[in-house]
Amino acid sequence: MTVAATDRADKVVAVALSSGLLRLGNLAQFIGLDDVVDVRQAHSSKVRPICVLAWGRKSSSRRACRYARAQGLPVWYLEDGWIRNCDQNAHSRKTYSLLIDKQGVYYDCHSRSDLENLLNLPDMQFQRVCQPADLDAARLCRERIVEHEITKYNFCSTMSDSSLKAAELKPLVLVIDQTANDASVSYGGMNAERFRLMLDSAIAENPKSRILVRTHPDVAAGRCSGYLTDYANSLGVEIHAKSDNPIQWLKQATRVYVGTSQIGYEALLCGCDVVVFGKPFYAGWGLTDDRSTLIRRHQQRSVDQLFFACHVWLARYADPVSGNQWTLEECIDHVIEQKKQFSRNAHRFCCVGITPWKRRYLSRYLRSPDGTLRFTRASNCKPDEQLLTWSYREQTHLRLANTAPIRFRVEDGFIRSRGLGSDFVAPASLVLDGPRMYFDSHGSSELEDLLNNHDCTEQQRLRGQRLRQKIVARNISKYNVGSASADHLKSEIVRDIGVKRILVVGQVEDDQSLMRGCSDIRSNSELISQVRKNNPDDYLIYKPHPDVESGNRDGQVNSELLRDCVNLVAVNEPIHECFDQSDEVHTMSSLAGFEALLRGKPVATYGMPFYAGWGLTQDRQDCSRRVRKRCVDELVYLALIAYPRYLHVPSGEFIQAEQLIDMFHEASDCDPARRTGQWLSKLNNISRALRYAA
């Protein structure tokens, strides 16, 4: 029975018969429909199917085509996009891009496709689709892709120094192998015999060059076999069987021989001479040396026109974090951010003293194709590994072990989460420093070095300004907790003319930031007493630390001292509400002092936090190492953008500070104050952390 639209239909959907398709992340967003449903759901009166989805030329697509004919629906053919992901599992259900073709499959040379039809249009018609401004934008994207070496699978290692040096000795000719029985091979006019012919031709046509056969990443990983390994070995031809970045190799190559591989297309983007033995989508347009005839393709196209058709017109993009549709530019930005963090993580980490629940998310934060990560005992640390631990929590066995000194320390970031770490809420940001952390005033840290030495550009200052304004406008803080209303706090405060309202910020008293960032004043009681002594007639508001309020950590203040020295204790008040009702902020080393600077409040420090000593605060202590004057926006850029790592924990994707602020703002209806029970919440948070990392 044909599925027909009814008056009660309220969702426009696509039908997918493949369970793999149904599990693909953000599929409805990719195709621009309300939902993707299975066959059973397609017959509901509440949906209106408009198409059936088929994955390329897989066997499941034949079943989808039969179903579509029976239902009188068109088929939309899906395939992986040119930029798939940055995931350690390249074949995960998470993808950044999909190709959606309503005519055929781009790699099937036996039938037409939307891509081929577009490229075959007469020039005047093509220019209506791809106008000069579109072509300019496409060229900029192509140049960025080549510059940042963005490929299909981007969790790939960097080309080794030895490979780079070898490529400089004589001209490099790459011969690209593919996985046996791949659909793009059989539907692209290639077979085992033509692969051998391709290698023979490369050898014969380039007698003075270095011939190198590059295997497919799946072949290198041992998941499947290729066509050329045995044959190349029999000829004594060099084989490269590593999953490193193909764009780096293409930048070194003079010629590239391909069957139907996407690497041939990427070689064109890099400016290589490309010799093609199959009939891939990029052949037949006057850009390649074609050893097969494609009579249907009769137009001449430039590389940028081909790129526009493939990357801009055909491909769809979706953000793996929000699920929203993306532009190509946004996808490129995201991949650049992933690669930037991969580069920062390019170490051999030996992680010791890390609790099991932290291991789960830490492995996401520190992943890199050029690095390794092990959780073990200090005594098992290898000579070529670098020791990493959580903050300054060295265990006795670590101090006594005969190991190399600690190289890295990791801690929560400055914009951490919606909820407390002591409630096992996984952090959305971490900072990696070493051998000292940013709050250790006894020596320099990476953050202090940045603040002392980095020359911010005007663009970076403006980015810091925009981020600061967004944080203030959306009332973002480290933990984003608190439930009382501003009206409640206003009604409690007594206002007298000429009397300052001083916010005194409490801290967790056994925290390392107090022990290593403060000298004489190291407790909340001492801070309150000193502030009252210095300001005998002013109005003091004391804000306990959220972890102390929750009962999770130490730092309670004697009630008698509070009665004698404090006018108001702000219990369960959001910190931004406290800022709004205060004239000054006094703290030992709390991050709240930094957050107050963002809001233009005068800040007095009684220790030496990272934001003190730069001419922005009134400091009780001195730090002779800090010699530079900074404006607030430079401080924001360096401390909140350049220094931390941000992660969307559910997806495992690195994000930027601005994205995190937007996420916290959009998730305001998930306020931890609504939790039904503290211990139940802790268990739920631990469960989520374990599930995200699975």
C-alpha cells in the first residue's frame, strides 16, 4: 500500500530500511527533514514520507529501491562526505558531512548523478548555480583545507621527519592503493588487473622518481586487504602502510596515480598532476590524465569549479555538538580546532594517580593521533613517557617511586560545568600545565608565560572583549550554580550612603590554590577578619564556596565570627547576583576575583592568583616575575581562549569557549538546583561520564 499524505500528517520524514542509517547521528538535520523513520513508523498517520534513503550501492540500497518503487516514493542516495570526522574510530556513526544525491551515486560511472549533471551543464547554466562570489568563497575554502591538511579521516598522524627528508631527495610519485572489493572500485571501472597496470605505468613513466605505494588506512590497520601490497613487494617497490595524513604526502608529490580514490581528488586540490586509471567523479573534466574514456563528461572544469560542486553544492554538513546544519566554513573551523588540540596533545602521557571516573573523560581531552595515553602506576612509567598527574595530588607511592619528575599537571578549567565537580559533574574544560599549575605562585606556569610574553593582536583583543561581554550578559561562572533570585539578595542588603558593599569570597580551605597561592592569609576566617579590620565601617557580604555550601568540602566559618564581622551571608546565591550587589570584591585567590574583573568590579587579592600582578587588581602580595601590564580583554583572551581545552563531553569533540557559553545558556532549564537528590545526582553524573567515554 502506498504511503499517502493525510490531513493528520504533521511531520515530513524520510524512510530508512537500514538499521545503520537509522543510527547515524543527526541524519534528519543533514537532509533537512523533521525526522527519519523506519518502515513501521512510515505507515503512521502522523508522518508524511517524501523519500526513501539508500546508502550508496550497498546491498541494503537495493532493498530500499524496491520499497521505494512499491510505495511510489523517490530514492535519495547517501554517502560519506569528503570530511567525515576527527574520531579515533573513523567508522563511528558520527560524521561531519554527508553527500545526498537524488539521481544516483557519485562514484558509479555506469549511471548519472546530480554531481555529474551539474558539472555537465553548459557554462552559462553552471554560472547561475556557481556565481563569481560563490567561486571565490570556494577557492578560499579549498586553500584553507590544503593549508590545514584537512582530509576525510582527520584522526591521522603527522608525516614523520624521515619521510619528509626522503621526499626531498628526488621527485616523489605516489601510487594510491584501495581496499579490495570497495564499491567505489567496482562501480568506478577498476579491478585488480588495472591496479597492477597502474603501478607498472607509474614505474615505466617515472624512471628517475621515487615510486611509493600508499595503502588505504583500513589496510594499514589490518581491517581489510588491498590490491597492490603483494605485487609491489614482488617488484621491490616501496610501500607506505601508515595512517598518516595524505595531504602532507600530496604536498610533497609531483605526480599521483589513482584508480578511483578520493585522494586523487585531494591531489587536484593540492595542485598535483593526477593520472587516473578508473572513472572517478573527478575524471573527465580536463583536470586529469585519464587512461579511460568517459564520453558522457564533455565539459571542461577548473579545480575550483569542481571543488564548489563537490564540497559546497553536493555535500551537507551538520555540527556533531548541536546537531544544527553547518556551512563548509564552519566545518573547516571545527576541524582546525580538533587538529589544534591534537597538536597540543602530541605527547606520550603516562597518567598516574588519576581516579577511575576522571580517566574516562581525561582520555578524551588528551587524545591525539601523534600521542599516546596510559593510566598506570608511577613505577611503570617508561623512559620515553612524560609523567602526568591531577593537580598536586601526588600519592605517597608517586613521591617514593624512582621516576622522572612530573612534567604535566591537569586541573579543571575556569568555565567548568553546570554543577559541581564534587558532585561528579564532568568538566567541560580542563587546563594542562606543568610542571607548575597556574595557581602556584612559587614558580612560572604556562599561563604566566603567556601573560608575560604573548603579544595579543587586535583581533585577539576583540575576541576577548566579545567573549567577556557574552559571559557577563549570560551570567556565566565556573560552576553556574545557585538558586536564589536577585530580588531576594537586594531585599536583604542594607544600603547606607557612603558605605561600601564588599563581597568577600570564600574558598575550599584544603584546596591547593590556597596552599600554593597564598602566604599569610590562608583560611576563610583569616580573610574575613582581615577585610573587616581594613574596612571597619563597610558592609560585608560573605559568599561561601559552592562546594562548602553543599557539604562536599572543607571551609566552614565559625558562626560567631560571621556574626561579629559579616553583615550578610549569601547562601545559595548565584555569584553573578553577588557581584551585582557589591561595590568591591575581596578574595584570597578565588576565580571569583577574575570573574569580577570581567564585570568591571574593583578586586583586592590577599594571595597571588593568576590574574593578580598585571596592573588590574589591588594586591596584598607581590610577584616580581609578573612584569607586564595587561588589559582585561587580553587577560580574557589568554586565560579563557588560548590556555584551556574545551570539550563537549557527550560527543567527545573539542569546542571553543564561545560555544561552551552558548551551550550553558541554552541548557539553563537543566539547573542543578532542580535536582531531586544530591546522591542520586552524583550517581547519575558518574554514569554519564562512563557512558560518554565508552
